[in-house]
Amino acid sequence: MRDVLTIFGIIVRQEKRPFLTGLLLAYIVLLAGVALLGISGWFITATGAAGLVGIGIQFDVFRPSAAIRFLALGRTAARYGERMLTHDATLKSLTVLRLRLLDAISRLPFARLVQYRGGELLNRVTADVDALDGISLRLIVPLIAAALTYLTAFAALYLFVAPIVAWFTLGTFFAGTLGTLAVAMKVARAPSERIERAHQSLRLRFIDLFRSKTDLIVTGNLQYQLEKADRADLRLRSNQRHVDTIEQGVGVALGLTSLFAASMALALGADLAVAGTISAAQAALGFFAALALNETMAPLRRSVTEYGRMQSAARRVTRLLDEGGKQAVALSQALPETQAEHDAPTIPLRFEAVSYRTAQNGRQILHNLSFAVSSGERVSLSGPSGGGKSTVLNLAAGLLMPDEGRIDVMGRSLGSYEERDLRAALGFLPQRSMLMHGSILEALCFANPTVDEDEAWQVLEAVALDSVIRQRGGLESMLGEAGLGLSGGEKRRLALARVLVRHPRLILLDEPTEGLDRTTAQHVLNGVQHYLPNSAILVASHRQVEQNWAQKDIRII
Amino acid sequence: MADAASAKLKDLLSPVRKRLQVSGLLATLSSLLWIGQAAFVATLIGGLLQPETTQLTIAHCVLGFAALGALRILLDTAAGRMGFNAADKVVSAVRARLARYEAMRSPQAAGTDSSAALAALLAEKLDSLRVYVTRYQPAQIRVSIVPFIILGFAFWHSWAVALILLVAGPLIPVFMILVGMAARSASEKQMQEIGSLNSLLMERLSAAVDIRLLGAVDRSAQGFETAADTLRKQTMRVLSIAFLSSTVLELFSAIGVAMVAVYVGFTLLGEVGFGSYASSLSVYEGVFLLLLAPDYFQPLRDLAAAWHDKADAVAVAGELAEREAQPHLPILGTGARVAVDLKGVPVAWQGLSFSYDEAGRVRYPDAQVGAGQSLAIVGASGIGKSTLLALLAGLIRAEEGAILIGQEELAPENADRLRSNMEWLGQAPHFLAESVRRNLTLACPSGAKPDIVKALQSAKAQGVIDRLPDGVQTRLGETGAGVSGGEARRLLLTRVFLSGAGVVLADEPTADLDPETARQVCEGLMALQKRGATLIVATHDLELAQRMDQQLVLEGQDA
């Protein structure tokens, strides 16, 4: 429940007004429903009584009938307003949550970020946010609106019918609803979490089945994989059955609650009417109002089963938000250990006796590595794959921290940089990069907002992409999701252009010409050199063309 | 297309049609019991004013009301449970059938859609049929019965009340048709908008590393917010029309109830003299009619509330129909494992041809590879090297010609058995979301005790395992640890060593590798041949091709 409330807090803080108005309208809708039926019942009985004793002429028909018509129209208007408002607020809360999540994720350590690239985790995060959008509007607003309606109805029955009818009717509603919800939410939690896990494993098994189909067929495991999916399906179904049973139970409990309340209102009211304490019309008012209160129950029934899903989603999302928050704290605490500069600022990158072990199993990747790259110099890193070339670049870019030794960028210790300054000082093209939906110019402006068209063409020319872009229709031509529309090599070059257009003084490139033929590769490398002649360039490479281009080679084994 | 989708939906539900009808009828019966409850209440209230009109006591009436109410709860529960059972049966059957249908589709003809989309359809989207079955179907049956019976009762007591209901009721379907059309396109549009917001988030999340490296975290957040805001405004504009449908329903239902109440009230006062049959309405009749009025509209409102469920279900059915309309090239056999002797056997083919479409028919030159011999298939990209390997493995059926493996001709009946002596070294491996051990022993005969250490040495892959956090217990795949392209290739080679297969098919085994790793993979393949395996390699790595005993050159040809 705590996590659910945390998320609720985040959402409500951003949209107090729509939340309160939505709540008010939801309350009006429920209350108008109760009033409409209650007054109608009272009106008919009262007119009947008046007609029987022949005083029909004196009976004030206009106010009640006007009230009935007003309630009918007012309720409809309130409902429309509530729908519009709550949906608008839901969409807003989606944005708020997603922004918070984006913010938290962008603060995660790089190692975790790289992990998050795997589609499945992302899928899960987005699905979680979807599940949470209803916390305020489908769970908490109906609950509060129902409670407020009960209180108002209690006051009305107390004043206009009889205290005992109010106590019995609303007491039943309060106790029945709260008791049912409390029990059901508790019982439904475990199976609805299991449903989610079963869905997840079902999806993973199907992804495996289709992605590895060739391997599964040749190794004779296709049928086995299908059976595994069947087993996940079976698990899913048995938990769905469990939750359905709970839901039916909730239906029965809520149904009995409202039946009991209506029966009590009827019996008590009739008794009092016979005794002459209240009029028959008042008794009818009590009964009809109790009947109309039934309407408060429908959204509650649904929220019970949604709650389990919301709860586990809320737990994961808050954990992610926390993780991002902690990371921010850790970064700022690491800052004060700034060291005085002892190097000439002309050396863009210097490694001094750097050692690095993997965090996972402590395997030594780098041992006592020292080198420097000066302005205008091009240095390549060579060696077998998995040997540590990328590790050197990741260390230089501040994505990993060395276990021993010291790394200086522009003459300052890496640890003394604020993230923003470090990113401005160096440009890093990792092995894999992602492009986003949008125009070519937008892609470049994303990296550097001051880029104009001339500059854009210059950098595209440097990476030998200008003619390709011209053919596609220029800088305004659009890319699809993840750069769809460009070939692999073209995407690689646009990603490189994004790095260059920031004019970093230190450029770290991880296999920049991967997937390019020799001629294009040579062209691109020369373009980089001409575009930024004074920058220091460190390139991890296993291609001859890249190593020849560099003036110096460092072999990493 | 919409018709095909609706027809498909009907078809999907046909096995449970009876059950759904019973469930719907139970729900209908429950709704009708309300008429009895209303009669008890009306009797009681009428009796309070005119005790002479009834013999029933207060206790009788309250008990009658409560007993019928309890019976309704029972019927509703039973109907709900039957609906659930029907939905469960439908969804599970559709899932199993679709999974098998798609599993048997040749990986060479997988089509353009992604595995992730198909997996999402199978694992999650199919469940939207569930809500349709449990909510929409019973509402539909109720709406075709309940309002008419209530109208009959109303007419019996007062033609004016019946007229009020009749006018307010049928106007609803008229409005529904108008607004429903708008609502449908609105809900589709809304789904699209929400979908694009999600994909926008996905995009930003998967590019999080790049965004940070480019120092664009704030710009990215602002951009997202603007886009999300635009989407929200568009969506709301569309939704405002959609909500009219439910508002119209509400309005007519509320006005209907109000008009009945006011008419009945005025009649009871004697101010209105028309609309009833005898002298005037009794209090009993007044209360009874008022109680019936809301329930006359309720089934219509339930049906409208389930509108989205129907739209979702139709969309899913449409997707299923579309899939079935695609051409379906099956694999040979079922992909099951058969126990066989593992030994190198000769492989040969004659007169083989294959085409994905009319224009691109490929005729393959005949070839013979002796047991324990090796063959390189070379030729330009796109000439059909990979397809030839797929034909040999029975992943797709040849149009003409015969493939002999050992002494047998490859056919659907023996494909599983022949494949059990085969292994495949692919180009772009995808590991199962399971441990390294399971991934490596995938091809091992059940019950065998594989010597993983030795196989890792043979494939020069021990280093790969050492780098993984939990060694051979590390989970790979979507949610697990990642390995680089070269590492993956060496792990696959390990799997081939472990399988002991007599025929090894390798598709571009050295593509995209650095020279060092490429050499190791090449050595590994030679070691496999030395062990007695028949080796067939599709490659354009000339160095690798030259180490094979024979070369088969595929050349461009006209159809």
C-alpha cells in the first residue's frame, strides 16, 4: 500500500486541481443518483397518500418535480464533466510518471543503463506505468467519492427519515464495503502477482520460441519449447481462475451488503411508518436511497482485482525512482574530492597506472596502464575482442571507475567533473548507439542546439553522409523509430556526426567504421580529422584501416 | 477487413456458443427477478397507505424481496463463472493453436513482423477476448430480452409510462449508432495515441545512454513533455466526442426515470387523467413502475460500457485473421527430438530448386559430400547460400529435387529423425532466456552426461565463461547477461561439440568476427570434421572456404 500511496502522491502533487474537481464531480454524480431515486420514491408515495385523502390540490408538486428534473439533467452534466476531467488528468498523470521515470533512469549508473537496453525490461517498465495510471482515478477517487456519498446519505437519512434507518443502512454499507475490500485486496494480491509473472514468462518463452526457432528445430527442441509455453499458460490460467473466484466472492459480498441494507431500510421504515413515527413517504425515501447507493459498488469491485497489479507495478516503479534518486546523491557526494590540477591543460587525456577489475567477478581487465593523447593526436587501441579496448574508452568517458590509478581529462581529474561539464569536454561514440524518431536536423540539434543548416551539412560531409541525405530529401527528411530508413552503416555515420557536431576536444570512438566498406571508412576517418583537426582522438579498433589512420597504436591484451 | 474480423471472432467463439447462451440466459433471468422484487416493495409501500389492498404482511414482503435478491446474486455468480469458463477455454485453445501454427512456420519465411510483437499477441493481447466473452456477450443477450419484458409490464399498467419508456429507449440505439461510430474511431485513435506515447517513452529509455553521453538529458525531457502534451490535447479532443455516447445514454435513462416519476406522481394526485386504463393508478402501480424504470435502461448502459471490450476483441480477431491469410510455408517434421546413432553420414542433393516468389527461383547445382567430408558453399550475398542450408536441414521444403542424408531421402516423416543427427551454427544467434548450461546442452541427447569443460576447450570458449558473473549458471537471453558477437559464436561452437552431431551445417560462421576469433572458429570447425562429422559451410570467407575438401560455387542464374 505504501508504494501505491507514493505513486498517488507523485500524481496528485502535479494535478491537485483536476484531482479535486474530479473527486467533487464523482461525488456529485453518486449523490445526484441517490437523490434522484430517493426523491422520486418519496414523491410518488407522498402524492399517492395525498391523492388518497383527497388533498391533492394542496400538494406542492412543482418543487419536487422540478428537483427531479434538475437532478436528472445535473447528474448527466456532472458525469460528462467527470469523464472529461478524469481522462485529462489520467493522461497528465501518465506524462508526469513517465517524466519522473525518464529522469530516474537517466541517473542510473551506466552499467545498469546498458542493461536496460534489453527490450524486456523496458517493456515491463512501460507496462508498469500503464498499470499505474488508474491509481488516482480508478482506485482512490471512487473510494473517497463512495465514502463521501455514504456520509452524506447518512446525514440525509438521519434527518429526513429516522436515525435508526440511517445507522442500519449506512452502517451496513460501510462495514460491508470496507470489510470486503480489505479482505479481497489481501487475498487477491499473491495470485494477481502470479498472473503477472506467468504473463511475463509466457511472453519470454514465446520470444525464445520465435527468435531461436532455427536452433530449436535443428536441436529437436521445438516441441519441448511449445510444451514449456503450455505449462506457463496452465499456470496463468490457474491463477486467473483463482482471481476470478475472489472476484466472484467480492461480487457476492457486495451484493449481499447492498441487499441487506435495502431490506433493512425497507423493514425498519415500514415498521416506523406503521407505528406512525414517520410517514410512508419517508419510509420510501429511505428504501429508494439505499437502493441507489448500490451504484457506488460497481467501480470498487473492479478495483479489487486491479489493485494487485497496481501494487506490484508501484513497487517496481518506486524502487526504480529511488534507485535514480540515490544515484544522484552518490554523484554529488563524490564531487568534493576534487584535486588540484597538476598537468598542463593541453593534454586532453592521460591514464596513469590505471587498473580495472570487473565488478561482477573481479577479473582483472587492465593492469597498470599509462598513456596520454595530446591535442590533434590520433591514437588507436588494438587487441583481441574482449581484451579491454572498450573498457579503456568507458573509463576515459567516466562510465566506469578505475580500481587504481588516475585518469585526467583536459588536465583535470575525472572525479572532479560535474556530469554536464564532462559531457561537454568529451565526445564518445559507443559500439552501439540509438537514433531517435525525427528529422536529420533534429537529430543533430539534439546533440547541439546551436547547429544551423550550414554546420549540419559540413558535419554530414565529414562523415560522408551528405549525398545520402540529399537523396533522401535533405535535412528535413524524417527518420523512423530508432533511425528506421537508414542502413546500418548510415546509422553508424549519423551517430558519429552527432558526436562530432558538439566539437568535443577529446573524442572517444569505439569501432567507428564497423560495417563500412574500406573506401567509405577511409573517407569518414579523413573527414573526422579535417572537421576537428585540433581534437585528441582515441579509437578502439580491430580494422587495419583505422589503425593505419592513427599515428600511434596501444595494444591492449 | 472489419467483416473478416467479426467473422473470425464469431468463429473463435463457436465452440462455447451454447455455454455463453446459457450464461447469458442466467444473467437475463437474474435481471427479470427484479420485477418480482419490485412487486414486493410496491406491495409493501402500497400496503402502508392502503392496508386493505393486500393480505401480505411487512415481513412477507421484506423476506420475499430479500429471497429474490439472494437468488439473483446466486444466478449472477453462476452466470459469471460460466462466462469465465467459456472465456478460459476459448483463450487457451486459441493460444495453443496459434502458437503451434506459428511455430511450424518455416524460419526462412517468418515474414516481416517481429518475434516480440507475435509474443505479445500470444501472451497478452489474446486475453482481451476474455473480457469480451465475460462482459459483452451476456450484456448482448440481456439487452435483447429484458427491456421488452419490462416494457410489457409497463404497458400492462399504464400505456403512458410504456410510451415514455418506448420513446426514451429506442432513441438510445438511434443516438448510439450516430455517436457509436464516432466513439469507435475515437477509441481506436486513443489506443494509437497511448501507443505512440509508449513507444516514445521506449525510444527515450532505450536511447538513455546516448542521451546522457550527448549531454541532452534536459532537452530530451522537455521534448518528451511537449510531445506528450500535444498527444494529450489531441486525444482529449477526440474523447470529448466519444463521451457523448455514454452521456446520451445517461441522459435518456435519467430523463426516463424522472418523467415516469413525475407522471406517476401527477396521476396519483389526480391532476393527470390519461394514460392508465381503469380509474387511476394505484400507489402499488406507481411504485412498481418507478422501480422498473431504471432497469429498463440498465442493459443498454451495460452494453455501451462493454463497447471497448468488443472493439478490442474485434481488433485481436482481425489480427488473427490477417495472420491466417498470409502464406504459410511449414517446416518438415515437427521439430521434436528422436534418439539416433550420432555419426558422420554422406549428404547429397539432386535437381534441387526453390523460390520465395515467381521471379526469384534458384536451381542449385547437384553435389555429394561423403561421410566426414567437408564442403564450402560460396557465392555472392543473396544468391541463396543460406537457403540451401535451410533446405538441407528441412527448415523449408524444396520445390523440386531430392536431398539424401545417409541413405534416406529427406521427407516430412523422417525429418525429425534425420535432424537429430544434425547441428546448426548460425549467423545471428539468439540465446534462450535460460542458463548457459542449458543453452549449451540444447542439442545433447537426453540422459547423456555432457563434458562441458572439454567442449569449451575444444571451442576455445573457456574465456567466455570466465567472464560471465556466474559461469555456466549465468542466465542468458532477453533478461540475462549479454555476450558479444564473437563470444556468442564460440558458445555456439561449444554447443556443436557437445551435440556430437554427425552432420554440421554452418551459416557464415566467421562473418563479422575479428581475425583472431575467426581463426579460432575456423579451427573449431576443422576439429569437428576431424572427429568424423560431415561439414557443410556457407561462407564468403575465402580462407575458410579453401580449407574445405570441396567448394560449390553458386552463380547468378535466370529463372
